[in-house]
Amino acid sequence: MKRCMSDTQFHGMSGRRRIAYRLAPESGPANGPTIVFLPGYMSDMAGGKATAVLDWAKANGHACLLLDYSGCGESSGIFADGTLSRWSEEVQELIRARCPGQVILIGSSMGGWLMLLVALAMGDRVAGLIGIAPAPDFTDWGTPDDDKAVLAVGETVFKQNPYGPAPTPTHPEFWADGQTRLLLDRTIAIDCPVRLLHGQQDPDVPWEISIRLAGSLRSTDVQVTLIKDGDHRLSRDQDVALLLRTLATLVASG
């Protein structure tokens, strides 16, 4: 997809990080919580689901924030320096700086893990969560033991990338940080409404992870929607339409 981000802005952080973001509306009133989209691993705010959410928010009078983590997209930095802790810090700072009031977090794949960490840190500021093939703890269940041994001694692991020509790296710093951020083996102290969408043909994140996540969340308002023929990305027209319907219902219920 061709990038067309003429309205991209930048937020300065410590360590000379410049975090690229898009915010609609830039000023003026908006209805309800701000919708914040968190991309997946090695993804950015130019993706189809992110832009569809932004367009929906604009059309329906809601504020929406998209962003690129450091080392991704238009943000400064090196991808190899990225960790869940670092990216969570960036998301939280942007929300505090640019999003008055509550937020609804939408997390895709790794972004689904990140949304949980942000929600735990921000408490009542988070009005709801939508996970798209959420992948909490994938550094653990998604990493074979032989790869863990390589990562533990500080070496990067490369895997075939089904979505592009270049292999997908897992850097030791990201993996080690992820292992300190595991959530599924405990009660996750989040009480807001949560909606989880997962394709049953997902080759990357088993749909059972969403079931396990639903059981770990403390919230009693959790719904899991399984798409029988859905893949990992859930980016087909019908998948995006389901996401937007889910978002509209969640916003209306608040």
C-alpha cells in the first residue's frame, strides 16, 4: 500500500525519539473516548486496518490516534532497539499528551499484547479493548526452545516471513523484555469491556490464545468472536467490516 501521510505529526520523547502519529481531529470537539490503534510487530500506521479505523472515526465524529512505534514507519530509531516496555512507554506518553479523557485501544497481533500492558498501566483511562488476533506472551509460547537458547546468549533469530521478502528478526532484547511481561499465567487486572476477534485459520497465533486470554482477564464483559475462515491479518473486506461493527457497538455501549 502506498503511504500517504501528509498529516503526520511528530512527538518528541527522551532519548531523541521522534514518534510519528496521526490524530483526528487535531482540535475541536469529538464524541466519546479517543480510539487508539496499536499495530503489530514490524507494522505501522499505514496499514489497512489502521486507516479504516481512522476513516470510520472521522466519519462518525470520534477522535482517533494512530502511531508508529520507534524504529517503525516514520518514527525515528532502530527496530532492533524496540521492546514492549519501550513501545508501551511511547503509547502511554502519546495518550497523555494528545488524548484527553478516556481511550479505546485496538491492538493487532503484538499490538494486542501491547494494549493489555498499556491498559494495566493506565487503569480507568481505558474504556475498552479490541484485540485482533491478540498475541500476548508470544515470546514464550511462540518461540521454540532452540530459538530461546540462541536468544538467551544475545543472538538474533531470523524466520521466514510469509508477508514479505525479508526474513522476520527476533532480537534478543525484545525477547528478553517480553519474557518479563508475560500475562497469561495469572489474572489480568483489567475490568473494562474487551472484544477479541480471531481467525481459526490463523497460522501465526492460534485462536486458542484468545480463549485463554478471555479466561485470564478479570473483566466479566469479554466476548470472543471466531472467524472460521479467517487468517492472521483479518484484513479482508468482511474482516474489516466486522472490526468496524465491533468498534461501533463498543463505542455505543459506553
